[in-house]
Amino acid sequence: MTPSPQSFDSAPTVSERPSVVFGLDQPLVTDGGGSIAPLTIGFETYGALNSARSNAILLCHALTGDQYAASVHPVTGKPGWWDVLVGPGLPFDTDRFFVICSNVVGGCMGTTGPASINSATGRAYGLDFPVVTIRDMVRAQAMLIDRLGIDMLFCVAGGSMGGMQVLQWAASYPERVFAAMPIATAARHSSQNIAFHEVGRQAVMADPDWRGGRYLDEGVRPEKGLAVARMSAHITYLSEQALQRKFGRKLQARAAPTFSFDADFQIESYLRHQGLAFVERFDANSYLFVTRACDYFDLAADYGGSLARAFTGAKTRFCVISFTSDWLYPTSASRAIVHALNAGGASVSFVEIASDKGHDAFLLYEPDFFATTRGFLESAARARGIAPVTARRS
Amino acid sequence: MTPSPQSFDSAPTVSERPSVVFGLDQPLVTDGGGSIAPLTIGFETYGALNSARSNAILLCHALTGDQYAASVHPVTGKPGWWDVLVGPGLPFDTDRFFVICSNVVGGCMGTTGPASINSATGRAYGLDFPVVTIRDMVRAQAMLIDRLGIDMLFCVAGGSMGGMQVLQWAASYPERVFAAMPIATAARHSSQNIAFHEVGRQAVMADPDWRGGRYLDEGVRPEKGLAVARMSAHITYLSEQALQRKFGRKLQARAAPTFSFDADFQIESYLRHQGLAFVERFDANSYLFVTRACDYFDLAADYGGSLARAFTGAKTRFCVISFTSDWLYPTSASRAIVHALNAGGASVSFVEIASDKGHDAFLLYEPDFFATTRGFLESAARARGIAPVTARRS
């Protein structure tokens, strides 16, 4: 059943967020040989699908992101994570494009994940949830896109783990992706990336309230371990320069050091806050699964070790973007993607944005990033024959 | 009482390692206003003090190092942490120099620290131990050097937190330091440095077996938390390139990923091993205290915000060394030291060693580092009038 183009154009309230359900007869079979059924996919949409069904953009969220790219987050009450880029008149112009963003499989914001009820047991999956891959996440998204009646996406875009999904989309479904924007990402997780993720997982698993992953059954949550994991990861999202500029060695609401283990420094207070805020909105087991999916990501490995082969003959237009101070997914990782795309004969533009904001730059307002995104999408939209906006809605 | 020059020339067995004790009448008064008495300082020496007492070198160890710079570690059975640099015929030539290395105050290898018995209570100090600073560590070392009857050290050398102690020595006791080698270090801890330390502390404190710091009284140890802290820190000691070269995405004793949370990747197995090995030899509260000492280090702050003023008129000869791939204490931090030394009118040479081994390069055999150290010490020894070695001992 194909919904009408208008059916996702209204902003639902929290309790009636859109989702689709795939039944026991439509399992998601995972790379690891697991099977997820039923599968619910929570998603948000912005703008309207045009009658040619040619203007759909899929946004892929990062590790701890969700479908609330441009809507107020139902748990935190904060603006969407790409609020600066998605909306009327913005680069992802919702007056022109139909923007879709779904929560990844394994997540915890409406899509089936380890905190969901396993229909086979009547209890939360916990570690019985299959270890999923980036390709599994993309398979689930393709099921959603099918359900929405969209054959070809105008664009797939995302940063960090979202960028991995973009690359996987272009490799798995080249005929369904007109344009692709992998941002601040890599075609494979590096040893250092895996190392930081492993520290986070060990922090969660070291918390006795993790209970071997069965904490939901036992009415507890490994909040301390998850907070430590988040604190550790958070450092990697920022550049040394950004930390120095923002916090330096400034003291937190005191004139002199206390010679104690209190949060004397603002950076300590900030990190502790990041940890505490995170556990309010994220499931610890989901954190294990999404970090693991990244670790397993090595697109070339699926193509005989050749990343170029993943993109051979691709007609997709690519715009690869990196940020100078991103040391988690450095420009060298983006260059490797660009080289492979060139070797595969793909159409690719590559922009390294000067920014001192580190990996998180892709979530922030950076004028050059903004302009690059707008320019790429406008050019691609012309090529795709998507009508420009003639008059703004009030 | 001054010991004879020969009295520290023999290698004692583990049970009779040298130490000095300062009684209740000689407290170490700390920057934070605390007082440590009695104070035991565990130390090792190599080589012999000459009759002019002019050939003593003090080595300052890094965060989790100890006095076993060139002796087999009594707990791990491993070679000393600077075994490559310290010994007969090596740059720190024990045929020529009298090399001293002591465990820092707050440590856990023979010098008084939080695991020591507090004479006021008869229990382990725990968090009742005063929060110490780098300057407190150096004060304790100066007490040891006094006790050894040495007025002026020929050289003070060390990397990382050891380098901070070197800078503090040169600032606090300029007339007692003929030559100084601050290596892979900084004159102040950056926001990012503090952030990584805070994650480690939070990991320790999140472990319920930490028991508010009173774990020794209760017969437990926060091993899981301390292991996570070590894993997190260990990543920062290595460069991304070194990790990629050494581990890459290689799997650990398996042909294919298991789609699980086992240590599929060699880097995961390696990190877990690092965490487990560390808790065998290190006290969790000591980890809190030594990381805190680094965080509080900001040498310029003690001199009205001017690092140059810390070194004004210094007659000490400096050799500042950094490593290209060290992102924890990057070359820019060493350059800041060099600029201050130049501004203060000090004699300084600066060498940035090309290495892809990250921060840990200062603990490894790097030919250029080796040659730089040898050259600097030989030149300084000539200037100090320390006789060359005429014949090697068998």
C-alpha cells in the first residue's frame, strides 16, 4: 500500500509519531545471520513528496542521534540535531524536498532495538538482539523507503555513522540514490575508532547494574557506566583547539582550585553534565549495538578489499565533506573515499571545510558547510528536474 | 647524615629496596595546605656518585611510572621503563653518572600515598591523603636529594608528567639544576588533557568497589573501573598511525567476525589486556591523585601568568624534546616552553623527533631521541667537568 504524497506532511505530537511495522512474515535478516521480526521503524518527515516522487531526501543519523533531525526531541525538548540545515529555505529545503529521517535498527527511539520486546520471549531483547551492521541499518531504511512508495531517493545524506550509511546506500542500492553526501565519515572504522568504542562498551559492561544486559528485566539501568562511556566519547567529538577556546583551564564557579576531586575545572563540569544528560535519553544496550555496527563497518571488505569496486559504474553524484580539525574521522579518511569514487568512475566533489570545532562541526552552523550543502543540492535538484521554490509558505 | 658515595651502588633485592623516611618533625607541607608525615620515599639508584658529588641525575617518572627506571619491576617482572636509555654505555651512562629515580608522593610503589597508613588513624589514607601537586612531588624529591647529600643535580630529566617535574625543578630550584630535559610534556595541562583524566577518575569512582575511596579497609578493589580508566588513557598514549600499523582492523585469533561483543579485533584484546595488567600493579586512589596533580599543573600561574618569568635568569641548560605524532603533549606545547625559556634568557636547545609512535615514543627506542639525549648529556657533562668513562666495567 502506497501512502498519498501528503500523508507525512503534518507534524504529529509525540504520542503519535509516525512509524511503520513489518510483521513476522517480513523479517530483517541480518549480516550476522540473525532475524528481526516484527520490525518497527520510527521516523519523521518534513515537507511534502511531490507527485513525481522524485524529491525525497533520506537523512541518516549518527551514533546517538535519532529521527528528530528537525523536530523538537520528545525526551529532551531540544531542537533537532540538524535544525540548522533542515527547514524552509535552509539547504535541506523542506519547501522543496521531502525529508525523511528514521531511527536506526538497534536504536532506542522508536525503531526495534535491544530495549524492544522480543516477541519470542515476551521480554526485552537485551543481548539476544542480533548484532547489526551498517548494512543492516540501510536494509531497514530501504524497507521503509519501499513502504513509502519511493523508488529512487533524490539524496541520501548524513555525518559520522550517518555517512557510513550514505556510503552503504550508494554501494548497495546505486540505482536508488541520485545524490549522496557522506560527511565527516570513513569507509571503514580505524583501529583508534574501534579502541574508543571498546572503552565505552567496557565502561557500560563494568557497571554492575548492566546485569549482563538484562537490566530492564531487573528494574535498574547502568547509568554510571553509560555516563563514563559518553564522557569518553564526547572528548573525541571536539577538537583540542575547541576545548581550549571554550574551556581552557577556567575554573567552575570558584576563584581558586579546591585541591579536591570536585569539578574544579569547567571542562570537568561540562563532561559530567554530558554524561548525565545522555543517560536520560539513551539505552545502554543500544549504545553497545550502534558502536559495534560502526566497528564492523569496512565497506571495501564486502567488495574483495577494493573500495573502488563498491562504487564502480555508480551514476550517483557524490559530495564528500570533511572538517580540518576532525581527528575522529579525519580528512585522510574522506580522501580515501574520494580516491575510490574517482577510481570507480563516479561523479564526485570533495570539500574540506576549515573549522576548529572538531568532529561535531557537522552538527553546527559552519558557513562554508552550509553553502556547500546548499550548492550541491541545488545543482543536483536541477539535474533531477525538481522544481525550484517559487513562493515561500508563510 | 650524609651517606658515602658508594652506598647506593648495589642492586638490592625486592625486599630491601632503598627508601628514606622523614619523621613527624619533617612534614611535607603541600600546596593545598595539607601535611604528610611521616613521609617515606622509595627510590632506586644506578651507578656511583663521584667524589665531587657532581654527577647525579634525577629521573622523574610519568603518571603511572615508578622508581624502576632501569631495574626489573618487582611486581611485573618487566624491565625498567627507561631500560633503553639508562645503563652502562647508554645515554644515561651509569658508568659515568649516578642516576636516581624516586617514586612520586601520592604514588603506590614505596613512597607515601593514599594506600599508605595514615599514622593519625591507623588506616589507609584513602581520600584523606592531601591532594598533591607537581610542585609537592618536586618538594619531596628535593628532600630526598638533600638526604643524599647532593647540592646540585647534574641533570633532571623525564617525560610526560616527569617532564612537568623537570620544569618545576628548574623553576623552584634553579641553582640546583645544571641541566634539564623536559620531554614530551607541557608547562600546563590543557583542557583536553584534563578531560581525559576526568574520564579516568569518573570510571574509577563509578565502580561500586571503590567505596568512596575506602576499598582497602573493606577488602575490595575497584578493578573494573580502574581498568576502564587505563584503557581510555592508553589510547591517548598511541598515535592513530601506530594503532593502524600495529593492529589495523586485524581480527584476534579468528577468521571472521563473530557478530558479538567478544574481542573480535586485536585492538580490543590488546586494550583489555592493558586494563587488566594495570590493575595488578597500580592503586586506584593513587591514579586519582597523580592525574589530579597533572591537572593542577600550570607553571605560569605561579609566576603571575608569565611562563618566561618562571625561568628568568636561569643558568640551567635545557634540552626540550617533542615527538611529531604525540597528540597528548603535542609539539606546540613544547614550543611554548621553548619560547618562554628564550624569553627568560635561558640556554635551550629544542628537538622535535620524527616518530609515528605517539606520546609513548619517549619510552621507546627512537634513534634520533637516543642520539639527542646522548649528545646533550655529553656536552653538558663536559661543561660540568664530569670525567668521561675511560674503561668500561666488564
